Amino acid sequence: MNIRIDDGFPQSALQFLKRCYKFVNQEWQHVAREPLPDQGFEQRFRESCVIHLPGWRISSEREMHFGDGLDTASGVSHEIDIVAQTSDLIAILEVKNRQGFRPEKTDIIIFFAKILDYLALNPTLLLREVCPAFISNTPFEQSGLAACLGLGIHPIAPGLRPLPLLVQNARIMDSEFQKSLSLASHVIERFQDFCAQLNNLSSTLSETWLTSRCGFRSEDTIVLKAVGGLQTPALSQEFRRINGDCTELLDEFRAAVSKSRK
């Protein structure tokens, strides 16, 4: 299906984003709630990272120094919900479970500003891939989703996969298709459209990723590339639509694979 995407993300980034999506989309529904404002959502997710990401460094609860004893350019420490690190990746995660209050643009911009405040004083962080993500147990407001896409933050919610996971699912489906899997013509056409839309969206967003936008120059200097002109409200609608298509296509492919094995 000619999936023309070379996002450059290390496998560790995909591993972390898959962990985020599996937790919010499947596991959270089956874990015990806590008498806390977020019902223990952040606590349970941190525990799942410790269990399912062996060898990673996972920041502790209410950590105020980026999980690594770091200060900020502003001199004001910020709580980052979770910082997960490997040798080639720093994953930075905001975790929200606010019933009745969907993540909006202010939430996203504050999160982005916190990250920049740490990067501005610690440019060596950019020698690894930096992967910011925002996980919510409720759907995003359109303004929040648009801000995520424009600022290179991976949005994750029930039924809302981050872009690298959409790409991986497309490649898995394409692999099955290349094995001459029997599919209805309308499913094939829909899959072709899905891949074309995913290619276009990935190309549009490629410059927004944090390590495309920001770079290490010296021990006390970062460089920042201007990226603008994106129609992020329209892109956010397209992103939701592609996610819905992915879910329906996965069901079609699974049914076809199951039928072929009988």
C-alpha cells in the first residue's frame, strides 16, 4: 500500500506510546480506583510502566526536577507527571483523568512551556530523542487536540492512538495484505485511502516533533526552528477520523485473518 513514512522515532518511543495507549484504552477499566481526584489514574499508570518497561528509569510521584535532579531556566521547578528514560529516549508525559473537564489548549501550552523551561537550561537533554505525550481518560477538546498536533505532543485517549501507533498498525495491516489476505473490495479501497491520508498527515506533522523543532547547539545553548502555518483545527478533525478508520479497519483485518485460519 506504499506507506511512505520514515518518522525516525526509535523503537523505545513506540514502546512507550503503546504502553500509554494500552493502559488508557484497555487496562484502566479493570484496575481498582483510589479515593483521589484522579481516582489513582497517574499512580496506576506509573506502576504499569515499572512492570511493563523493565530497565527504564521512571520518575517518582510528585518529582519536581525532571526525574534527574535538574533545574529550570526560570528557577521555578515544575512537576512533570512522568519522565521515562532509556539510553536513546526521554519520554515526558502529562497524565489527566478529570471527569467533566476535557484537556484544552491551556493544558497543552502549560505542559509545553514546562518542557521548554527544562530544555533551556539543560540542552544536553536534546542529545536523545525527546518524546512528549499527553494521556487523558476523557476525550480532548478540539482546541487541546489541535494544540497537541501543532506543538508536537502525542495525544492519547480511549480510541485515540498517537501517530506512530497509527503508522505501526498500518504497517501490520499492510503486511497481512501482502500475504494475499482475502478482503472485500470496499475494505481494500478504504485501506488504500487510510494509508494515503496517513502519509499526508505524517508529512504535514513531521516538522512539529520536538527534536525536529529544537536541537542541541552547546552546553548552554539550544536552537529553535520556527514551524507555523498549520491548520491545526482541521488537522485535529482529520486525526480523529483517521483514528476511527484505523479501529474499523483493524476489526475487518482481524476478522479476515481469523476466517483464513479456519
